[in-house]
Amino acid sequence: MTHKYALPEPKGIETAPEDGTVIELARVWIGPGEPSILVRPAFEDPKAMGEMLAELCWHFSLAYEQQGAGKAADIRERLKEGWASGHANGEAELLRRAGQQ
């Protein structure tokens, strides 16, 4: 059963080869509390995943623009700001946990 808020599979996935050339990288659900995240580290070099995250950022900025939230370039800057503050929060949490040990 598919959840009513699940995204549809992209065109062609149903008929894509099952030889590892096409794979799902992540599923992210947001709800009350923490997000639910499943990931597959599919690239040998983590830099490639960073490049994939940048591509995702571009897609989000275009989607927000299509919803009328502003210009894609401005939205990308806000996404970058969120990336930076998210990293700062994560680093602070790691330091807090290290201090408790």
C-alpha cells in the first residue's frame, strides 16, 4: 500500500534494469519529531554524493520557484544557508555529546 503523500516513482523505473545501474539513494519522511531517513551510500567516493546533494538542491530551488516562492537563485541561497546552519547544529550536538562522556 502506498501512502497518500508518497512521491510517485519516476518514469521508466518500473522497466529499468535490475542490474544495479539504477538504484534508489534515499527516502526521507518528515513528521512529528525527527525525520525518518533511509540512505544507501552508493558511490565509492563520498564526493560524488556531495555532488548529488548539490543536484538535489537545484531541483528543490526550481520546485519552490514553480510554487511561487521566489526566484530559484534566491531560493538556492536560502537552501545553502540552511545547509550551513544544519551543519553547525550537528557539530554543536557532537560536541555536546562528547562533553557528556
